[in-house]
Amino acid sequence: RVTKTLLMSLLDAEKSVSARYGAVVGLAKLGQEVVRQLVLPNVKAVMLIIEKEREPMDGDLKFEAKLADIVWSVIETDMISLDACSDTFGESFTRLLRQRFEDTAMASSS
């Protein structure tokens, strides 16, 4: 029931950025399996909502970064190829993930 409420908030274009941010954080707190089952399949839809907004706000960038961090943690754990992500998540979000991968690689090599 909680997951359904959070997922509906995440996918509702009428919700504020802060509500969507709270929803994705809440879903992430419920564990990686919830992220795998509910967040990953809906990343593309969420990104379309963000892209359709006429005037992107600073909150959108923070939301995208948080979403990328949450998705990245599952991709990293499951060792999913970033090449396989493009079809599932869309090009713009896959670019965010690639940046996250590069940042992680640079941090671990330092």
C-alpha cells in the first residue's frame, strides 16, 4: 500500500518536484528490490514528466541527481551494463548514469 502511494506520487505529473523527490527517496528506503521492481521500470516515464515541464526548476536537477544515485546503486549491485540502460531509461538519463559511473571510477582511482 505504501509502495503504491509512493509510486503514484512519483508518476503524477501534477505533483511538485519535492513530492516526486520524496517519493523516490521513500521507495529507495524500502530497499533495492523495491527499486528494481518499481523505480527502474518507470525511470523513462519520470524523465518524460520532467522534460515536459515548460520551465525546469533547480529542484528538477536535484531530483534527477537523486534518482540517478538510487538507480546507480542497483545497477552497480546487479552489475547491469550501461549499454543496456539506454532502451530502458532513455538517452538523457543514461547520460546521467554514465556521468555517475565516471565520477565513481575517478574517485576510486584517486
